[in-house]
Amino acid sequence: DIIKEISGLNVLENELKEKLQIKDVIVVAGDSDQFPWVKKELGRACVKRIKSSLTGNNIVAVNGGTTLADIAEMMTPDPKNKEILFVPGRGGLGEQVENQANTICAKMAERASGNYRLLHVPDVVSNETYQTMINEPSIREVLELIKSSSIVIHGIGDAITMAERRKTAPDDVKKIIDGNAVAEAFGYYFNEDGRVVHKVQTIGLQLEDLANVEHVIAVAGGASKAMAIQAYLKQAHDTLLITDEGAAKELIRG
Ligand code: F6P
């Protein structure tokens, strides 16, 4: 649109697409590290994209984090009243309640006048508990909905920031540091080359499930996330990235 042309954001978008070798990028003005309202702009762009991607089967899986919480704030009902079912992509993953996938999912559904289902599972589970829980009928049912989602919205974080925010056990922190992890997304920690160096065992969407999802949207901004964004996208070329000018400029410089 005209605003993008005047501000040069479309030039940034094209440069970034080329640099990251990804299909599609949206860049919004500002740097969310500096101004919190920029996350709302990321949210606005994301909501617009969700609406334009709605078809017959609209199951939208959403992850946690502060960016996703802001996307929920910006959600509004679909003018064409298409039906949407929101599901959480994963369990809690050690986030504060307002930043957990379940909370965000319920809020998005409320604002979209849609429906939602929740995943009532603990954050991190032992192998044994994991096997028992995924066979529990009520959980299984939600897991099947999650796996058949047509749209997945997720955040990307800096690996160390996320390990700290989740109060990760010392052994796992060591694994994350020794593996030179720089990025984190839905429980997976990635090194600079986009290789998984650590994974948190949680119930919900797994990395390999994304291949079957029509629209995968990663929303992450702020110059401080540039390295994380670049690393994560090395293994996710089909993902649509929604980011801000702060991250985009840093990515192009880097
Ligand atoms: O913990 C959920 C999560 O989506 C992570 O996978 C991601 O790294 C992080 O939140 C992003 O959080 P924020 O948007 O607050 O930077």
C-alpha cells in the first residue's frame, strides 16, 4: 500500500525475503524493543493476514509469549462471519498465565467471536506422563484438532532469554549453551544454522507437524531478536514472517 511505499518498508520486505530466502515477509514500522506499541502493529498485521487466509476449515493454533498476547488484543470479529475455532499450539511452557497459549487462545476467540478448546496439560512432562496423557480421550481430541489446524501463529524468542524466562533446569541450560542455541520457538532451541540442539518435551504441536499446515505465521520483532529470527527461518522457508523495522534493519546489516 501507499504508506509502505512512502516509508520504504516494501523495500525492506523485498531485501529481507531475498536475504532469508523465505516466501513472504511483512515489515511494520518501528522497533518493538524500543516502543511497546509496535507489538500491537505486529498484531494488527497478523490479524489482517489471518482474516485473509480464512477458508472453510478454520482451525487456528496459537502459541504463547508477549507478542502473541498482543496479537490477541488486536483481534476483531471476521466481517464475513466465517467460523473460526482457536486452539492452543502447546501446553504452558513455563510462561506467566497471561502469556500462555491457553489464555491467548481463549482471548483471541472471545475477540473474534469464535470458539475455542483448551489443552489442560502441565508445562513440561516426564516421558511416562507424556504417554499416558496423550492417550487420554479429552486430550487426544484437542490434539487432533491442533494437528489439523489450517493456520498456526507462533512467536520466536532469543534462546537464552527464553531459557531464563522459563526457569529452565541447570542441565538443560548447559545443553542450550553448549549447543550454541540462539533461537527458540515452541519448545525447540536452534543454533545459528537452524539445527535443533535441545527440545522441551511438551504436549501439542511438534516441529514436524508444521509441514502439514497450510499457513504458518511467525511473529517476532525488535532488533534484539534478529539473530533468533534468522536462525529459526533457516529451517522454515515456507513460514510467513511478520516482523518490525528494528529487526529487519538489523537482519539486513547482519
Ligand atoms: O513460550 C512461548 C513462546 O512462543 C516461545 O516459543 C517464544 O520463544 C516466545 O514465546 C516469544 O515470546 P515473546 O513474544 O514474549 O518474545
